[in-house]
Amino acid sequence: MNIFVYGTLMFPEVARSLAGKVNQMTPARLTGYARYEATLGEKANFPFVELDSDQTVAGQVLFGITSRQLAIFDWFEGEGEWYDRIEISIEQFHGLPKKIDANNNQSISCYVIGKTLRRQLERYAAQMNRPLLRRLWDPVEFRQHWLPWYFWNTVVPILQDPQFIRQFGQRYDSKYVAEICQKFAGDQSEN
């Protein structure tokens, strides 16, 4: 299984902490979609994509995802509710290695906005008495300003969540997670 990630999962610190080592991460661009910021409050800063013929989304294709890794990513993304995992034609991707093409039956999945996330965004906009914002999500800004906070407040609690542990076991790379925690703690003390 191959999957295109364009948000928090395109950061190796997040993907590897949740699902272990990924065989290959390759930069790619997806045409015909736009990446927007989900605004559900002051701290909510995560992306979603939806169809937009004029836009292109930069991200990573994770190649050779195992069924266990896919199950973890589906759980993390709230597949079927917050996000829907769909198959996208390989012709819509740019920057992939030449060996990957439409003739070798390689499929690439992607998480797009799901019904629950759309409803939550619309509800939040109505509560704020404003239209639904369409701000493009910036991964550089996220890495610089939000990734350590996101890691501590989203990824680490997920790894300790009893439901996550029951479903997937406590098989994450604790040494790697500890290194990332130390790195982010150092980043926080420098600011």
C-alpha cells in the first residue's frame, strides 16, 4: 500500500512515532486538490485536502505501508468520519520516481476531508458568526511554530491511550520517541 500524506503525517517524527519505520518517503505533488487549515479553536491547526482544480499540494508518498501501519494511520485520521481514505489516480502526482507509473498498478491513497470534520468546521464557523475560513495550511509554519506542541499534546497521548494500546499493542519505538521528546524539549528551552 502506498499513501500520500500532506499534513502532520508527512513529518517523520509523527509517522514513525505512531507506526514505526516507513520503508520509503518520497516528496510528491498532488494536482487538483487544495490543502486548507482546519480551524476548530485557538490551538487547532491541522490540514485537510479537498478538490480544487487550480491548486497543488506538496507532501510525501509513503511507499510499502504494511496493513498494521495502514490500520494505525486510519485510526489516527479517524478514517470514515474525520477523513476519508480514497484512491487517487497516479497521473495526478508529480515528482515520483520514474519506476512508479500507471502501468505497474501502483495505487496511491490519500485522506481527504470527511463528513464529521466538515460538520465540525461548519458548526465552529456558525458559532463564531463568520463564514467558513479557507486559509491554506503551511507546513513550514507548522513545523516552526506547532510541531513540538502537536507532538506533546497529540502524538504522545495517543501512544499512551489505552484504546490505542489495546488495538495495536505497545509496539512503538520507545527509544525513537524519547529522542524526539528530548529534541523538542531542547527546542522549547531555546525559545
